[in-house]
Amino acid sequence: MTGPNVPGQPAPRSSTSTREGREGPGGPRRVRPSWHPAGLRSPARLRQLGVLVLLGLLAAVVTGPTGNSDHPLRAAWDSIADPRIVLFLVIAVVLWLIVALGGQLRTLAVRWTTPVREPVGAAYGRRGGPIALNLALLAVAIIAPMLFSTAAQQWMVDGVGIYALLALGLNVVVGYAGLLDLGYIAFFAIGAYTTAYFTSQTAMPWHAPFTLNPFFVFPIALLLAALAGVVLGAPTLRLRGDYLAIVTLGFGEIIHLLANNADGVTNGARGAFGVPHLSIHLLGIDYTWGIDPLPYYYLLLAIIVIVMIAFGRLERSRIGRSWAAIREDEIAAEATGVATLRLKLLAFAIGASVSGFAGVLFASKQFFNPQSFSLQASFFIVAVVIFGGMGSRLGVVVGAVVLQGLTFYLRDLVAPADRYIYFGAVIVTMMIFRPQGLVPSRRRRREIELSEAGVGAADALGAAPTGARP
Amino acid sequence: MGFFDQFWQLTIDGLMVGSLYAVIALGYTLVYGVLQLINFAHSEVFMLGSFGGLFAARALLPDGGVPGGFQSVYLVAVGLAVGALCGALAAFTLERVAYRPLRRRSAPRLAYLISAIGASLFAVNLAGKEFGRQNVDLPDLFHNDTVFTLFGADVSTQSLVIFAVAIAMLVGLDRLVAGTRLGQGIRAVAQDADTAVLMGVNVERIIIVTFVVGGLLAGAGGFLYAMTFNASYSMGFVPGVKAFTAAVLGGIGNVRGAMLGGLLLGLVESYGGYLFQASYKDVIAFLVLVAILMIRPSGLLGERLGRAA
Amino acid sequence: MSRAGSHRASARRGGAAAVPGARQPSMMENVGGDPGDLVVEARDLSLRFGGVTSLDGVSLRQRRGEILAVIGPNGAGKTSLFNCLTGAYRPQEGSVTFWPQPGQSTELLGRRPHAITRLGVARTFQNIRLFPALSALENVQIGTEVRQKYGPLSVVLGLPHARRAERDGVRRAADLLDLVGLAHRTHEQAASLPYGEQRRLEIARALGTDPRLLLLDEPAAGTNPVEKRDLAALVTRIAATGVSVLLIEHDMGLVMSLATTVAVLNFGRMIAYGSPSEVQRDPAVIEAYLGADSGTGPGPGAGGAGNRRELG
Amino acid sequence: MGRRPILGAIALATAVTLSAAACGSSGDDTSSSGKKTITIGFQGVLSGDNQQLGLNALYGVKTAIAEVNADASYPFELKLVESDDAGSPDQGPTAAQKLIDNKKVVAVVGPMFSGATKASEPAYSQAGLLSVSPSATNPALTTLGFTSFYRVIAPDTVQGKAAADYLADVLKAKKVYSLDDKSEYGTGLSGALEPELKAKGIEVIHDGINPTKDYQSEATKIIAAKPDVLYYSGYYAELALLTKALKDKGFTGKIASGDGSNDPQYVAQAGATAAEGVYLTCPCGDANSDPKAAAFVESFKKVNNGAKPGTYSGEAYDATKALATVFKQLGDDVNRESVLKAFPGVNYAGITKTVSFESNGEVKGSNVYVYQVKNGAITVLGNIADLIKA
């Protein structure tokens, strides 16, 4: 983990200086390289040690045995009163020494976490970033699944691909228009149930009098989901950020409950079984997507690439600029003639339609029931977007890859029941280090820097919370 | 079977649950008032407080039979106190780990939300690992008899205890915010943090205190909740969402609004569950919320902690 | 009159003896009667927040092509008047008529701000409100693209008319940057510009919406004398293109040199209206500003650090 | 005060912890004796809200494996691969695929929930990998064309009909309040129960309530309806809360529920006083109260750190033991194909029932038993068919 950064080498001062200014009274002390032993006994250093030891104990408990409610503290005690604890304490102390003595680690962390400041001019007008890099990424995406097991491929469709698509859609709402939507999965459900309605006579008690190929449902679901977005958004988009969040959350929950409880319409908790797979019968081509995940993967990949290109154009257009204006200063945007409500509604509708689109894909791929549309799923998509980097198309896709990849990786690594302990820890750690997300968009990154400096809002939800500026 | 025959019973049921929503909602509202951020991990503070109070009360519970008299009061008091302490500790830790570092970095608001979700996942699943994934029952701490009847509806000791303690906490908090120096500080930060700093208010301290106070209430509320509804590692989410809804309903950032919103939500659920198929009661609760927000976009009593008192 | 700055305490004291509202209608008689050459007319605007009255039956007329300055002590209701004209506030009483073209009248009250902007009323803000993370060009583009019609589908498909409109918007934005003297800043982040340039960028953005009436809220606040001179020249140039300019300003020197007409507000009422020299002699104005010890407008920074939420 | 270095340390610690966890979980690849190893898979609910049900089953499987491995009469050792589907259809295909990808896996116990089953079975059928569910009770599952799906638990229809008979003929109910939890299992059971009751001329009031904690107003509603019997189709955690609420409010009718509630945890969570007298139907012999299965309970506790068997533990145990029986019969020729071919012919006397199958994959001749909570323990009253005759 520490790599070549051996403690004991003086840190290059220049690279830390930009951030030190903001650190308040504590800052100057850190600039002075304090690897002489006396520095270790300062209160701040001792407190660090305490924190690290606590973290070590916590790590021991997390990886320790499982307990039960009859003896609530026994499992924790067994974890701590175990020889293993020595390992964790040693790690804690070693970490402390590294932190206390090695300036490099900090320098590295700072360099890694401090956004590179490029002049706007350099960024402006460059369309879609370096083409070579994008093509390389695409090539990786094309080759990657062939290197993995079928189970991993399956997950690259169900977990990564679908969520990447959903995150791209939600990114329009959260990242572009700056609106927090906590019920985004509802549109996914609308897409999925629309598919079941139109393509199968048996999947749900309620079905169309005719049967369509799932491909024809794409436009229908797209429009229906967009319509649902408008119907939900028109009355609620006047609400301020947090109210919008709770209303959308309520909407998501209502759709989920309706899907689950309206047995006579949606087949309730039993779900919709028997939606046909996608198939093409055109110009002599007969192809059906089956159980094998790979064809679905490439279809999804193609769709994701198209959506990314489309949204890239949108972002750089009049519409994207207007969204940026709304995010940065809604009143000024309105005064400059930007129809803020209509543009927010547009973002809502576009986001919803992508979600509906993904719903068709999901429904035609496999069986689903209302569990797929829970509130947690909505939260998860928001997490993907923020984690990857709001407003960045590549970012949210990377977010889906990393987060969903993590759940898959943890599947084999730790007891499934404990998976989300690690998952939660990674998310918190990530947010502490890189709140702007893994691959923040240039524009958002500038906004965040400015909001740090106290100019403008980083999102339409208002400025950073109280106390954000030391 | 008529609704009006059961009206008062449903009212009492609703008020009991509603007062618990109100107690949890205060945590959301306080933090929102001061930080303008939704503390999504508050539900886990509630869960941890609930476990703490439950384990403490259970450890002191004598074998065999339901205790009575003074012993019951003592057990409930211990449960409340330990629950509150655990809640406060959890809230404090949460602030230190999941929020403060982000404040130092001036993270965008949504990052706090994700950090909270991460912390929430961590806490829930760690609790599940440590305490098992079963619901845990708290044996009766007192004889749960009907104390009196109100318009033909039975009022049990339990609902009375819950309601009384909850209301006492709500009133106490209201006084704290309205009438003390500390409350003044909280209101000052809520109104304008920058000015508060200039006036010599220690914003960091106020933030910590806000979290701790919210945690105390949620922890004690968690113990009350566990008395009736058992405790489990995943217990926080649903009442958390409900309480948040209640806070918004009353006007987030507004202490009295949270109380009103909580009680109202409890009643709506109680009546709605009776009048329609019970599975639609959450749908009804959310529809009421949306309807009210359409009519009064800033909640029933309006926003701003500063104006609450 | 240039001494009548904005000393708050004395201005308020003076306001206690405010001129009765009965005088107000007579103000309007100064204006030439033919509505045909009016660009905007506000009648009896009253705006209250709870118990506080911000505007109390204010009426105002502006002729096409005219530079009208609204002056008055702080808190007199100048910005409230602007906010009513641009739709940010909804006054309880009154009406605002706007003539985008001669003989083509529209009621502004009840419209949302963006709709009013599209009709041809643009504004700047007292505390500059640019889109800080966007480049100077992008800021102005937001304005120049306001009336463009192409939808998301045309964008996504890259249809020719959308591309053409986009190019057109960029060209007009670049022209406007040139007009305000910011061509060399085209691709720089708005927040990184010096204060005076931010002011000019905001004007360029407002001009981008192709207004018939331009509302400038203290455009000279916090600028240095050189910048002030440039600004005056710029406003004159703008007015020369046929855009009517409505101006709030504290710097009396600027007001007297620029404005064709001056309206004076105090405590939410209009206490004087006329040519700069008439207003300067008006006893009510002198009374309102009496005791105001020679402040020459607000010091630097008074404009920049205001409360961002005041319009919310 | 050097805040960032601490954060750096946290990141490092997280990474170290993860790697430590990795080391901890990958050290089980040793074979102790010279016997050959046969690998089976387990797909179930190992995370999420219903995790406990998954653990119940997983522990049952582990118990059976421990017994087989300790028993010299089996010429092989069993090894287990776990795969978590969280009980949700989203994760089903991946969880199944993980077991399918592992070429050593010759049979699978699971999936557990009907939803995950519907999502996973297409893959199992395609791969020709046998899957034996201990708990998926949706009646439709055996009609959807899955070729490798078997279950050792009777579908809801069997239990629903028997429960209706019992309520009508033994408890002599005139008015039944049928409440389900809106889950696939709950609606399946209530959907089987209600028509039977109505056919017997009993008044049925139906209501559904999603799992929640607050059953106060529902209890008020039930009491107001004055039913003779409340039949709850759902799981024990919710039934426990419902029972508490009902007893607090002085409900005097009888309370009954199905196999989802037949778990000692029910009594623990409702409190022995409140749970007293509650009837539980189950198409299974209960491991805890059935004297024949006492040995199972003992070995279960021993294998699983003192945990007690719960809902679906017995079924999972039986499924695993039945698989072991088949492996034994097959001798050296144990592979996916042979197992899939031989399994339908199995006849194994398990603790919940005798495991043998109809041609469509349903377990044969399920008896439904009724239990009652007496003095804080779930005790068997008998086979419903016998009780009705008596």
C-alpha cells in the first residue's frame, strides 16, 4: 500500500502548499516535517494513535466472529480478546508511524485527492475528451468480459450494466440539473412492467390484448416513463431540494408498494414471469438473446455508449449550459431567460426515460418482482452517481463498475452477511477522501472548488452545509 | 366494524406511534436546522440506542414474572438513560467519522448524503453481525393493563408511558431550544452560521451538541420503540423514513413542526390502515405528505429552526 | 445633489417627514403624455412583506431610448421595484405594462422572470450573479440562446438547424464580449475575472437576451474611477442602439452625467421625478437627503457581499 | 492537527482489513482424509432483510454435511460452496451462475425464495445442474418448465387446504380473518386457504399488510371484526409483533399461522405469555418437538455454535442428506448429469418427511401437521388428516 514512499524522505513542500492555506490553525504544524521522535509525543500525534488503535479494534470486531442477542457483547469481546488483535494493533501502530513520520504519504494523498486545476480555456471546446483514451476504454469494455467467469459476466449485465445505464439517466437529474431524486427506481419499474404488459399474455393478470416484440416496447416505455417523470415533476419541481427528495422518495415507495400489493394487476409479489427475451426478426436475421449473458452485455454496452454520446452532446448544448446555469445560480438563470422549471422537467423526463428504457432491458432479460424496485435500489443508484462523480458520464459508469464490482468481489471475499459492512466502510472512506467522486466532470469540479471558496452553489440544493468552510 | 366505533382506539394507536415518529423526527430536524443536511444515518442512531436500552433493561430484569411498582419505574428509567447514551454516542461518532471530515473538505452536499448511506450500511450490518439478525424481544417491564378508557377506547399502561415520555422529551427539547443559552446558540447557527461565528458562537461545538441531542432523543425513543415493537438490526430504516417524512411534513428545521408532523403521520397511518387495506397505509401516508407539500411547500409550520420558538 | 449619497441613519431620519403619497400622481404629469413612445409603465405598485411595506403605490414611466435612473437611500425600495418589474417579486397591487415594440403592449405582472426576459426585459444584479464556473463566453451564451427553439432531440441527433443555432449563439456572444471589452477573457472562468470585468460580463449576458429594456442594478458599485468612465461610455453606447436603460445607482456623478430622467424613491414612495437638474432642486429630495453628510455613494464592496438569498 | 493523515490511515486500514478478511476466508481448501471430495452448492438468502431464514437453511446444510463427513459409511466427503442471492431476483442469475461456473459443484441446495428461484432456474436448467429447494413454496414453480428443479417442501396449496380443514373441522371457526404479509409466500398461502374456507361456508375477511413493526391499528381492526380465528400467512418475526399487539388489546379469538412462523424464535420474540395457545400449521415434522429428530437438534447445535434449528433448517438438512444418499448410490459416477438423472428416484426417510418425488419435482405425499405453543414451547398436536378423523 505504501509502495515506494519510504518514510524519512522530506516532502516536497510545494505540492502541499496549495491546500495548507485552508487548514486553519492546525495547518502550519503539518508543513514542518516532524520525523524527529519528540514530535511523536505531541498531543495531536497521540490522538492520532488513539484513533488508529480504535480503528484497529473496530477492524478486529468487523472481521471477528458473529454474535447473537443473548450475549450482545460476547462477539465483540471474543474478537478483541483474541491473539489476532495483536496483528491489528501492530498494523495500527505501524500506520501511525508511517503517518507521523512520512510526509510522502500525505503528499501522495494530497496530490491524489486535490483536483488538478487546469485553466478553463484549456478545457473549453475540447469535445468529449481525448478520443484515444475513450477508444481505449471502449476496447477494455469490449474485451473485459471475455476474461471473466460466466457469473461475472452475468453480473456485468445485471449489476454493472443496468446500473451504469440507470446512473447515466439519474446523472441527468442529479448531475446536470442538480435535483435530488430518491425515487428514481420507480421509472425502472414502469419500464419493466410496461414490457410485461405488452409482451406476454401470462406474465401479469393485466396485459395487452396483443403481444409485441420487446424491441417495440422500448419506445413505448421510453415515452411512458418520460410521461411519468413529467406527471411527477410538474407539480413537485417547484419544491426546494430536500422536499423534492422526500416527494420523489414517496413516489418511488408508492410505485413499489403498488407493484407489490396490486396482485390483480401486476401479479404482486409473485412477480412477472415469462417475459420473452429480446429477439430480432428482420431482413433475414433471426437472433434471440438468451440466458447467456454475453449478448446482453454487448447490447447494453452499445446502448450505454450511445447514451453517453447523446448526453455528451446534450451537456455541451444550449440545454446543458442552461442546466449548469440553474445549478450554479437559479435566480440568475431565470433572470437571464432560462425557463428553469421547464428545463428541470426536461431533465426529469430524460432521466426517467433512460430508466424506463433500462427497465425494458431488464424485464426482457430475466424474471423480476417488486423486490427489484425497492427504496434501497434508488439509494444505491444515487450512491453510484455521487461515488463516480456527479455530472460526469464516464464517472457514473466508473462508479457503477467500482461499486457493483466491489459487491461482486466481496461476494467471494467475505461472508455474504458481512458484505455490506465493508461496502459501507468503503463508501464512507471514499467520500472522506474524494467527495467530488472518482471521475468528476471538469465543470462540476470547478463548481465544487468555487463552492469551497464560497462562490456559488455546488448544486441546486444549496451551498455546502454549515461549517463547511474552516 | 364501523370506522367511528373504532375512532378513538385508532386515535390512541396513532398517537402512540406518532409520538415515537416525532421523537425521531426531532433528530432530523435539529441537524437539518443547523447544517441544512439530511442526516440519513439517523435511523441507525435510533437502532443502536434501541439495542443499548433493551440490553441494559434486560440485564437488570429479575427472573420470573413481571416486575411492578418502583422496580418498573427504575427499569424503564435505566432503559431510557442507557438508550439515550448509546444514541448520543452513536450520533457523536457518526458526526466525527462520516460528516466532520467532509466538512473539512467542503464537500458538496450530496457527498454527505452518500457518506451517511455508507455509514448506515456499515452500522446496520455490523449490528446484525454482533447482535444476530433476529428480532429481539424485550420482556414486559411492567404490567400492561388498561389504565382507563377514553370514549370506549382502552388506554394501556404501555401507550401511556410511551406517550408521556415522548411528550416530556418533546417539550424539554422545545424549552431547550427556546429558552437556554445553548438553544440560543443553536438558533443562531441555524439562522446564519457566518454571523454566529462573528458573534462568538463556537459552530463546531454547536454542531456536535446538535448531533448529541438528536442522538439522545433518538436513543431514548429507540428504547420506547423496542418496548412495543422489538429491536432488530434492520429496525431503523422504516421508522427513519417515516420520521423524516414527519419532519418534512411539519416543516423541516422546525422543532414544533416535527412534533406536529410525527403525531399527524401516526394518525394518518392508523386511520388509513383501518379504512383501506392495511398494506396501503404507507401509500396513504406518502400521498398525504405530497398533498400537504403541494398546498404548503415549506411544511405545515414552515421551516427554520431559528423561528421555531 | 452629488453630495446626497446614502448615509443610512440620516436618510431614515429624513424619511420620517416623507412626502405624502397624494403628491405622487402629479409627478407623472412631467412626462410627455403620449403612451406611444413609452417602453414601460408601472402603476401604483405596492409590495409588502408581512408588516413591512417595501413599495407603497409607486408609479413610473419610461420613454423608449431613455436612460432613466432610480435613486434613493438604501432600503428605499429601488431593488424591490426592479424585482417587481422583472417578475422576481409579485406586488400585491398595481400593474406593469411593457411595450416591446411601439404599440404592442404586454402586462408583465404575473409572468415568471424568464418569460419577462424573453419579452425583452433584461437585468443585472446588485451583487453580481454570474455563473461562476462557466467561462465568460458560456455566460453570455446562456443569454444569446434564450430564444432558440431547438429541442433535445435535435441536439442529440446533431441536426443542422441546431448546429447553426449553436454557432449563431456563439458568434453573437463573442460580439457582445467584444462590445463590453472582454474579448480577451472569452474562455476564462467567470469567477476568475476581476470585479469590474464581472460587472461588464453581467451586462453582456443581459444584452445577450436581446432586450428592449435593460435594468442595471448599481452597475458602478465597487468599481474604480477608470472602470466607471468605461461603464458610462458602455451604457451610452447601449442606449444608442435603441435599448432603454433603467438604472439604479448611488454614484450621483454617474447618474447626473448619464441619465435623461431621474426618479427618486424614499420609503417605498416616489418623491421626485424629472430631469437631473429638476430633481436636484426638488425640496422633497433635498429633505429626504438632508443631513446626509456628503457620502458619495457606497464604498467599494457594498455591492459584492450582499445576501445572495434576498431575491429568493 | 493533521487530520488528513488519519484519513489516509483509515483508507490503508480498510485495505488491510479487506486483505485480512480475504486471507481468513480462503483457508478452507484442505482435505483431511483420503476420501474423495464431492462439492455441492448452496444458494440462498445470505444477506438482506430475510437473512435469518437463509442462515437457518445454511446451518441445516452444514449440519448434514458435518454428519456425512463424520460418517464412515459414506465413501466421500462433502464440501460446500455458498452463493448469496439476497432472496432477490436481481441477484439470482449471478448467484446461480457462480455455482454453475464452479465445475466441481454437482448439485445445489436452493434457491430459497420463489422469486430468486424463478430468476435462477433458467440457468440451472440450461446447465443441467440439479437444484433442490428447501423452501420455495410457490405452487407455480413446478409448472414453469424448469428441468432441474425439485423441492423438499410442499407447495402452499397443500398447506392452505389442510389448514382450512383444520380451522373448519377441528377449531369449528365460523368467521376467519385471513391476513397475509403481501409477500410471495404469504399471498400464496392465503390464496390457497381462503377459497377452501369459503367452500366450507366460513365467513372470510381478507386483509394484507406489508411486514412492519407497528401492528397496533391492525390489531384494533382485527378485534373490531370479531373473528373466531385469525390466520396469518407470513413469517414469525411479524407474527410475533402482531400477537403482542393483539394480546395487549385483549383479543380473545384463536391465532393460527403457517410454516413461516413455525420457529422457536416466534415464542422468543412474542414472549411466552403472548404466544401461548397459538396454532401453527406446517407441512413438516418439526425438528425441535419431534422426538425422532432430537438427534438432529443436538448435532445442529454442535455444528453451528449453539444456534437452534429454525424455519427451513430441517428441509435444508433433508435435502442435503437426500443428495448424499444419491451420491452414495451412484458410487464413482458422480457428476451433474448422473445426479440429475438419479435424484428423482431417491427415497430417503428424513426428519421432516420422506423425501421422494413426483415426476414434476414436487415432493410426494406431504402430511401437514399442526402445532401449538404450550408453556412456551411449540408442541406437535398431530397430523391434520388424523385430527380431523378423530
